[in-house]
Amino acid sequence: MRNARAMKRDEHDELPRSYVSAPPDSMLFSVVAILVGIGLVMIFSASSATAYSINHDAMYFLKRQVIWLIVALGAAYFAYRIDYHKLKKIAPAVLLLSILSLILVLVPHVGMLVNGARRWLGAGSLSVQPSEFAKLALVLYLAAMLSSRGERITSLVRGLFPLCVPMAIMVMLILKEPDMGTASLLAMVAFAMFFAAGARWEHLTLILISTVPVVAISVLSSPYKRARILAFLDPWKDPQNTGFHIVQSLLALGSGGLFGVGLGASRAKFFYLPEQYTDFIFAVLGEELGLIGAVSVIILFLIFAYRATRIALGAPDRFGFFLALGCTALIVIQAFINIGVVTSSWPVTGVPLPFVSFGGSSLVVSLVAVALIINVGRQRRLNAE
């Protein structure tokens, strides 16, 4: 069973105050720093042509990402320094605020309409994506609830179903934006946490089966969603329309070969590949750095998954375990969904590659999630001592 000592420990036990000065997990920190560095380089390379064409400044998107990085580092430092047990008390309020923001983004003239989707609040460059923060809010809420439920999670009615209600509400609101990728990510992270908590396989399977008709109706009734699914099944059937993203992504990856065409020498970024510095930045990375560069990034995410999971398993209490595990699942699942989309192994979804893709909200949420994982690991090490 998962770390019995951590599971049995009273989560309300006082932790030594000396933990505040303990150093962060160096391996996890290094992996994330490398990924963020790769992201800055690739954002500049992938966005330079578009940035110069639109803003007459090849570094326009890089500058914005650096500003968001500063904000993200500030938020991450706060998440690292705080006693994470205090977050358990505010988890329901954070979830409620997140749901309200998801409702607000759908209100006409309040939520920003970009390319037919309402996903942002704010104006211009001062905009945030509530669905990004919803991911962290759900992880925090589920960690708080699962840490208190104990064996009740094995009950469908008293344990599992009540936790599925807020998840379902958030998923439906995000699907209305529409944002199929983030909605599916939320569900997968929640199911990973349920499984880790000891939920029964048959209950999880029953819930999954019950959602199939709803998902099928949602996809089939929307030309936008239906086109994405059909494009995934056969992108070459309509390479100039519904399959354009995937076809161009595969062409970019294929042209990179083993060693790549060279950093900054991508041809796909010159208006062939859409979303080349956001959702499809991994394709530009594969083109410029080749198979070796692409595999290296995948290995970095695998190292991250391994190290973060070890931290979760060594957590000093149930809340820390579920918080670290949920944050780990959030980043790792999102990374491999993005890579799956770029390699045509997953339907096209608007999910960025953590730490690498351009996007302020995504970067803030990802670094805060890492800070919470390191926070749990820091307390674990001192308690072991």
C-alpha cells in the first residue's frame, strides 16, 4: 500500500518550524529550470517571425513571457514558503471562486472572445485564463476532501460521487468555452487522484461509462469538436482544412530528422504551422533540435514525474500526499497530452506544453504546482530527520 506511514500519520500534527529554511529538492528544481530555459529559447525562435510581422519586434512574445515568468516566480515563492496545511482550510473557497470565474468568462462582453472561444478575462495582454487556474483549484479541493474521507472513498454514494459533482460542473463550464483539452485534463487528473485514494475500479469504470453518452452528444452536436475528432482519425483526408494543424505538425517533426535543422532555422514557423509558439511549440522544437532534442524533453518530463511521485509518496500526511500527487498528475498528464497532439497520437486540443509553451496563466499555474510539490518534499525531509 502507498506509504503506510504517511497515510496513518495524523495530518494535524505540528511540523518542526525549522523546515522553513530547508533547501528545495535540487533534482526537481533543476529539471524545471531546464524546461523553463528551453521554453524561453523556443518561444523566441518559434514566435519571432509572427512577432516581427505583427508587432515589428521579433522579441515581442519573449518579452511578455519573461514578464509572466517574473510573476510566476513570485507566486511560486509564496507557494513554497507557506505552510501548505493552511491551504486545506481555504480549498472550498478557492474552488467556488474558480467556478464563478468560469461562469463569468462565458458572459458576453465580459469574457474575451478570441477565435470563436471565450476563455479569457481581462483586456489585451492583461488577460488571464480562468480554466488554467481551475486545474489547480480542483487539485487543491480534491486533496483537501480526499485527505479527510479515508475509507469512505470506497463508497460510490458517500465517498466518490460527491467529489465528482464539482469536477463535472467545472468540466461542463470549460466545454462551453469551448476547451475540450482542458476539460478532459481536469477529468483525468481527478480520476488519477481518486485511484490513488483507493476508489474501487468498478466505481470509476461506472462513472466513466456514464459520461460516454454525454461526451458523444457534446462532440457530435458541435461541428468544431466533431471536425477535430475526424481530423485525428485521418488528418490527410482534409490536409488543407480540418487536418491542417496535424499535417503541418507532422511535416515539421519529420523534417527535423535525428539532429534537427538547427536552432532558429525552422521553416514551419513561417506561417505554415498554426499556434507554433503555443500549443504546437513541440513541433518546432522537434524540427529545430531533431529527434534527440524532442526525446530529451520527454526524458526531462519523465524525470520530473519520477522525482515528484517520490516526494508525494514520502509526504508527512494525507493532505500533502494528495496535493503533491495531484500537482504531479496535472503537469505530467498535460505534457503528454500536448506531445500526443503534436505527434497525432491524441485529438487536437488547446493544451499547452508546461514550462515550454507561450502563455502566462499556464506558466504561473505550472510553477505554483511545482512549488507546492517541493514544499511537501521539504517538510518530508525534515520530518525524516
